[in-house]
Amino acid sequence: MIHYLIRKAGYALAVMLGVIVVVFFLFNILPVDPARMTQGQRADVQSLEAVRKEFGLDKPLPVQFVYYLNDLSPLGVHVNTAAEQQRYGYAALFKVWHDKVLAIKWPYLRRSYQTHQNVTVTLAGVVPNTLILAASAMLIAIVVGVFLGVTCAVHQNTWIDRVCISLSTLGISAPSFFAGIIIAWLFGFVLSEYTGLNMSGSLYSYDPFEGEVMTIKNLILPAVALGLRPLAIIVQLTRNAMLDVLAQDYIRTAKAKGLSNNAIVYRHALKNALNPVVTAIASWFASLLAGSFFVEYVFGYNGLGKATVEALEMSDFPVIMGSLLFIAFIFTVINILVDVVYVWIDPRVKAV
């Protein structure tokens, strides 16, 4: 298992390096001048040059890429000065050349072109909200999806089965941003008097007397809109997997022994039918972080997606690049965890 995890970590590192290359060159070959976006169209040449020098945009592109890799790497070579130490927060290991030291640090995502704030600080303020939204959406999808999938399999070819399949097919076909618009309009506007929900709002709101307070009801509609597609997929995957398992010989043996239907379904069949469902859950949880971009924007939910879309509108490339790299990192970590969970769920799957 140790060798397996090391190999997987190596694959993940290669994937992350590929993502870094694509993201860096994609946003640096665009015909957009970040200095001009920051200073405005009437800025003088001296101001533009100062901004380019401040953010390292005055160097050749290959040199910029090397500096970017050095910033992102946990081990990097840096100038041993108080200003550099404050910027990167590194711990020097040993001197490598004149005033250069090899240092260990957290990956440095640089500073926003617009706010001049560290991108890590910007993301730290919005990522927890997105993780809560994604976890809530996934929880809804898992609980409702597995329950409906098992119900459909147990009641195969009945009206319950047909209704669930029809609704799940509709849910798969509806993009999250479109479902978000419909759900926000219907439950946050038309039926707001009955639901008590708002069309827009973030997880935390400001109260003049209590300060920042958590508003759970603003989480409900975005979570439902975001979890709709994974819920529909989990319903169909659970149904199909359960039908395959229920047709196995050991299930017939359990029935012959007189076990109750609930014991057969939930104690014996469900666990063996979870493999494809676990795959869907893992891949969709990572996808929800990306899918939250437009859902958060539709509902005005303050999270990673909304911050990234706003940064895209202002060509604030460090924030966009930091968001994409964070999502790619989550994808790679979850893929490794899924393989480990596979072995735990089904001992027949060996870590080779």
C-alpha cells in the first residue's frame, strides 16, 4: 500500500505540474495588459512600467515561468532579506549562493492585481464557504440519491421506478446554472412567502447589532441547485448497481435463509453496490467546486466561484490562476482518496 500511495503521489505531482504549465501560459499569452487594467486607460507610461516591474511582468515569459514555479514550490530559492522573508513566510534551510538561500514555505500564489492582497488570503476568505456549499450539496445528493436508487431497484418496473428514472434523467439534463436560475426564481421569488427563502444571499450576513452572523437559509437553494445533477446520477448508478447485486446467488441464499428484506437490501446488497457510487461521489465532489462558479454567481453566494468570476471580469489573473490550481489540487487529492476507499469497501480490489 505504501508503494502504491507513493506512485499515486508521483502521478498527482506530474498532473499538477502539467496544470501549472497550462494555466500559466494560458493567462500570460492573452492579449490583456494587467497593468493597463489596474491603472486604467489614461495611465502614463511611467505608472504602467512601475506596475509591470512590481508584479514581475517586465521580464521575458520563460523567466516569469521559472519565478512562478519557484513561488509555488514548497522548496524554493529566495533572497535572504527581511522583505523577502515577510512576503513568502519562508524558513531558510541553508545558503546556496551569495545572498540566496534554499527555503521551505507554503506555496505563494502571489498578489491580486486589483486589491494587492495576497491571493492565499483572498482564497482563504471564500474557500470555506464554497466547501460548505459543496459538502451540503453532496450530502443532499448522497442521502436522497442512494435512498431513491435503492427504492427504484426494490420496486423495479413499478410507477415508483418509472417516476424516479424520468426525474433523474431530467436532472442530469439540466445544467447547474440553469437549474439555479429556475430554483431561485421559483422558491426565492414566486413562493418566497411560503418558503421564507431569498433569491440571493451568502452564508454569512452582517447584522448591525450582532455583527457577522450565519444565515443557514441562504445555503439551502444553492445547495439544492448544485446537488441536483450528482443526485440524479447517483440515483441511476445506485439503481443499476443494486439490480446487479440483487441478482447474485448469495442474495438468493440470504432470502432462502429467511432474512428480512431490509436486512438483505441494506446489510448485504447495498455495500457491494457502492463501488460505482463512491466513484461518482468522489468525482462529483471535486466537480462541485468547479460547478459552484456560476451557481454562486446566480445566488450571490460569497464563495470561490463568485470571487473567481469577479476576478475574471477584472482580468485579475493571480486570483484566477490560484483558484484553478486549488481546484486541480482538490481533484488530485480526491482521486487518491477514492482509490484508498475502493480497497476498504471491496477487499477484492488490490492496491497493485
